[in-house]
Amino acid sequence: MVRILVYRRSDGSLREAAPPELAAVLADGDTFVWIDMEAPTEDEGRILEDPLGLHPVVVRACRQPSSSARVQPFDDYAFLTMHEVRGTEPAADETSDSPELDVVVARRWLLTHRDGPLDCVRKLRDALALSARPMARGPAFLLYELLDRLVEAYIPVIDAIDEQIEGLEDRVLVKPDRKDMEAILSLKRFLQRIRRASSRHMEILLSLSREESDVIPEEARIYFRSVRDHLARVADLAESYRDLLSGVLDAYLSTASNRLGQVMKVLTVISTLIMPMSCIASVYGMNFDTAHPLNMPELRSPYGYLMALGLMAAVGAGMLLYLRLRKWL
């Protein structure tokens, strides 16, 4: 799907144009144009080559997904690849929780290319439906509005992770579970992705805020610095949350180790109490000839069984008292 928004500077009007009109709209020097391509068909994708005339490297990059963010300046435009973060659970495929957004910005037009819906694009379209002001200052400022919304998408994700960490802290100290450890490791991997993606995005924003591309006017560069500062705070939060999760993981391992130690202590006490009883039972369980007067004469006593049980009980009680006096229990 291709959607084209055309802003006319002379009268401040904003309208939607059809793809066949694109060549004429681009030739009109009184317009700013936003071309938004979402999962375009093969025929729609030809717009990249004609009338936009993009470099084959850019065309290939738009059509092939990439996990690396980058910025590449050309003579008349700059090409960017960025990723939007979504959810709080890392997917097996990194592209599913960090969908790609390819952007080409020129002096009079902006191209966005994506394989599916993105919140930052939707929010920008909603803002333009209320006011044409984001397009009134040109494609560079429209790019700023887009990237600002892309960075804003990090905030609810970071907040959700903060709440999950608080819940994990409470659970691991009360009743640690294996699922908690899996959740901790999963969140650490996800935060590492956020940290890595935000670092790459900061490099792109730093490049846009410097005099490395003629398509970004001087008055727009300070806005990209602001977005970069915002993203730097997100990166710092992601790093601090990873450190916090490391502490939660240490607490989980310590609590689990302590619980295991308590279990082993109980089992050791039980084994210690049973050992002398087993010794007594094994002695009186030997099959000797009871007819001989020296071979366990007490086995012939009518109270021999009760005496053996009493002896075992007395030895067990004595062992238990000894352990308590030594404060091992």
C-alpha cells in the first residue's frame, strides 16, 4: 500500500494524492511530499526507481530486511534504517519485536518504507489529520516528528519492564520459582536489544544533528539533538535495569541456595537420627542360633521387641537433644 500526502506551501493545504500523480507532484516546486509505503507490491515498489530514482543500494536495502540501524548520505538525499521497539518479551526473531523502518529524506520529500504497521507512523498520520503543521516546515522537520514518536515508543516498554522487575523482586525473596529465573534472563536479553538498538539510533541522530548532509537544514539539527538526548536517557535506563536484574538474579540464586541448604539440613538431621536406630535394628536382625546362651539371650525374652524399640527411641531422643544443645537445629 502506498499513501502520498502533499502539502502546498502557497496556501497551506494538505491533501492525499494517488501514486500516478507522484511524478507531477515532485516536479511542482511548491510542495512538500510524504510517500508512505507499507508492504508494497512489486508494481508499487517501482516507485523507488521511477520517479524517485533512488540508488540501487537504497532500493535493495528497502526490499531486504536488516537488523542493523544505519545512515547513509547521498548527493540529494539521506537514507536511514531504524527499528521500532514493541512489547516487553524478546521474540525468537529480532525483527518481530523490532520492526524495521527505512527512511529516505530529501529537500522536498520524505519516503518511509516498512513491511507492516508501525505505531510511530500511525501517530504521525493522526497528528497530520488534525494539523498540517508537521509538514509545513519541510521533510527534515517531518522526519524529526517521526523519529521523536519512534523514540517515544520506548517509554511504555521501559515502564512495563520496570513494573515486571518490581514484581520479580517481591517474588524471589518470598518464594523463588524457576519461571522467575527464566523471566529475569528473558528481560535481560530484551534490555540488551534495547540498549544495542538505542546506541545505533543515537549514532544516526548524532549524524543528522551535524553538518554531514545538506538535506538537513541548520535550524532542524537542534531538534535531532533533542531526540538524541531523549534516547540517551532511555539507553541509560535500559542499562540500569539490566544491572538491577543482575541483582535480582543474585537474590534469586541466594534465596534458592538458602532453601536448598535448609532442605539438606532437614534431610541430614533425619539421616543422623535414623543411623543409630538402623544399627540397633541390624544387630538384632542377625540370624544366630538362639539356643546357645551367649548368642543374644535377650531375643528369647518376651519383652525383647519392646526393649529394642525403646532403645532405638532413647538413642534417637538422645541424638535429637544433643543436636539441639549444640544449636544445630
